[in-house]
Amino acid sequence: MLNVQRIRKLFPGLNELVPLEDGRRTLGINLDNAATTPPFIYALNSISNFSPMYSSIHRGTGYKSIMCSEFYEEARESILDFLNAPRNKYTVIFVKNTTEGLNLLSHKLVEKNDNVLSTFMEHHSNDLPWRNKCKLDYVDINEDGSLNMLDLESKLIEKDIKYLTVTGASNVTGCVNDINALASLCHRYGTRIIVDGAQLIPHKSINMSGCCIEEEIDFLVFSAHKMYAPFGIGVIVAKKEFLEDNNEPFIKGGGTVELVTKDIAIWDRSPLKDEGGTPNILGIVALISSMKLLNQIGMDNIHDEEIKLTSYLLNNLKRLPITVYGPNNAKNKVGIVSFNISPLYHEQVATKLSNEFGIAVRNGCFCAHPYVEKLLKIPEEEIEYYVKNYDKVKKPGMVRASLGVYNTREEIDRFLYAIEYIIRRRYI
């Protein structure tokens, strides 16, 4: 069982007062963790402590450069260990964030005639990069926003699918996909799996090996800023066997080549070929520090406590006259709850929560427009209206509350009080 008050001491700024529109100040509550998370103090201190050793990565002969290069390479191994990804099978490519990582993979892995499956659950970052690069299709969702497994298998049977690219957990509903079970299903039909792990990785442990070879995840992409290390680093974890290619790198420049002449460039091997430019070593320092601390806290402990808090939030919201989207069972989701209060516009609710109660949430479509359109059951003709008038009309959306490891039941009670207050005054 987590001692959340002790966990809160691991973060800066949680006791900061924020201004309200009436001039008062109140203790701020952050329920916008699905967008980004605050840094661990330990990660901040690790950057500060490492800074005197900061130097260039690779090819430098100075002592500091050698130390930084060694840390950089050892960081790959630490990440693989965190994810139970055997070092002989997997490697790590460092990128800026999940968005860049998925764009890199779409550049590296597919050709025009390849069949690729995405899903209607996806963040734009796991949808848009694949468009116009391959034959792209989408797996449908169920009424509660979960993945339609029957539709997935029928599409795997129907076509020769090269890749399924799928979220580990939805940033809209929190709905969790069993990525190892998906891997097993995909591999049965000769399909490889790419997992957008951005929303999943801070909430529960990921086992890239599964319990057998069929359950192994082929590719995983995630961002450090979702796991309490917001300093501009992201990660691709990939099976080495799928990275052996002669393609030009996604980002060309320093660090990507073996030799360059006026007429030719001989590219280095991956992962170095795919890490153009000066690496963000301080971002990696923060990420490794965060992973160490998350391991000490225990990912299973984090997950168990989050289920309790999410259940408490869901059960109390369900007794109110509002619409909640996504699975009703907290065991099937991470700590993300999206909702609407009719007839209030979603932006109005989010603004009231901030201006009158000091509670930070998010509103809109959360960079997952097709998913939200389906959850809201917006007809095609209405979608066409928004397409034609997107810059003139209010767009549909939701309000999202998302939990972090440091959120408390007392904060949820304040949030619920605010929601009830808004409901009582919605027609005023």
C-alpha cells in the first residue's frame, strides 16, 4: 500500500497556491497528468548532479565525454531491464518524444503497398504518421470505447497485415489494451505489433517478453514527460532483427554516418543511424532517475493504488447527472476519466474548474478526434459540417480528469464538490 503523503514529498510545487478569478488563492490540484507530468525532485537533482560532467556523446576523447558516452549506452540497458526486454533481442533508440518515435518508425518500416492496421482509439501521433505511406485501415471500437477484438481478428484474417500499431492505454478513456495478448494474436497471422506506450508506461508495468515468445512486443514507443521526467526525451524499444535496413535515416546529419564524400553517404547501423544530432543526455539522466524511483515505489503498488482512486472517482461520478465515457470498471483502465455535463460546453466546465476551484483538467478532443467523434456518436453529416466550418464554430469534445501517482482522495473529494456545484448552477 502506498503512502501517498510520502509520495507527494517527492515532487515540487504540489503545495503551491494558485489564483482564482475572485482574487482569492487556493491550493492547486493537478488532474491533467495525461497531458504531461511534473518532475520528480530526484530527477531534478540528478540533472543538477550530472551537469558538471556534461559533455559530448561519442567520439570525444576527453574524460567527461567518455563518461557521458558510457552513461548514454548504459542507459539503453537500464531501459531494457525496466521493460523486461532481453538485451540480446532488443535495442533502444532515443528520440524527442513518442510523436517523433512513431514518425520515425513509419518512415523506417513501411512502404506504399504494405497493409497496416491502426485503431479508432489512437492519439493522432499513432494515426497521422502512417497516412499516405501505406495501405492503412482501422480497427473499430466497442460501445464503451474498448478495442473490438472480433473486428481486429477479421481484418488480420482478411488481409496480409504487416503491422498493427496500437495504443497501450487510451489518453481519452484510459481504456487499457492487453498488449501481450494482442501480440500473440498478431503473431498468429504473421503481423508485427507496434505499441504506443505513452499513456500506459507511468501507470502499470510493461513486460515486453510476455510469458512466451508469441507474446513478445516487437516495438514500444514512449515519452519521459509522461513518467515524471519532462525534459525532452522519448524512447523506441525495438527488436534488433527489424532494424537491419539500408534505408536513409529519418533525421540526417551528425552521428548518423560512417563516411561521407561529395557524392555518397555510408550510413551507420541502427540505433546510431536513427539518432541524428547531439543527444539529450540530461533528458536521459532524468528518465533513468525516474525509472529507478518508480521501481523503488513499485509499479504494481502504483497500479493497485490507482485502481482504488479511479474506482472512487468513477463511482461518485456515476451517481451524478453527467455522461462518463469509457469502461466503467477501473480495473480495465488507467486513471483517466472523461465526461460531459449537459448542457454546458466542455470548455466552460474546464474553465470553471480552474477559475473558481483551482483544479486543472483538460478539455477538447485530446488529439484523438476520430475516437472522440465515435464516443460522442457524432453523425457523418455533422462531422462534415465541422470540417467545412472548423474555424467558425465551437467544436465538440469532453472534459478529462487524469490521475498521477501523487493525487489523493482529498483532491478527488474537492473535485467532486466542484462538479456538484457546477451541476447545481448549470442553468444559472
